[in-house]
Amino acid sequence: MSDVLKPTDRVAQGQKLLTADVGDTIVMMSVDQGIYCGLDDIGSDIWRRLSRPVTIAELCDALAADYRGDREQIAADVLEILSSLHAQGLVDVV
């Protein structure tokens, strides 16, 4: 699996995960891989937006509109977190 994601990639939450909401954050565990991960409030927002497949570009556009942030910085940050989650098998490219 290639860990380098592109804005045109369609991504979604990994299918074989146990997840729980803890306040405004999400914790998840992959039993198959023995990985435990906790997301901060923004990471959790991104995770919730992956409940349906979405391209990374569409996700970044929505985040930039909602957070009124710099689109390029948001895109860089989103690619970084999604690449990390994908490398751990927590996000699927669909």
C-alpha cells in the first residue's frame, strides 16, 4: 500500500476499527494491527467527515470553509494526518 496520498484520492474511515467518542475526541483501535490512536478535536472532526468516502480536495475545501483558514495550510495538514492514518491502516483509499 502506498502511503503517499494525493488530493484526488477518495478516502474513508478504515473498516476494521473499534472507535469511541470521548468528549469531543475520538479514540480508535485496530485489533488486527494492534494499533491504538487518539485524535484531537480537529482530527476527530476530520475523522467524522470520513464516514462517507470523500476526495481529499473536497475535504480540504469543506474544512477551509468551516474553519475559515488558509486553504493551502489546511491541505498540507490534512494530507499529513491522512497519510499517517493511512500508513497505519486506519484510513482506506476507496
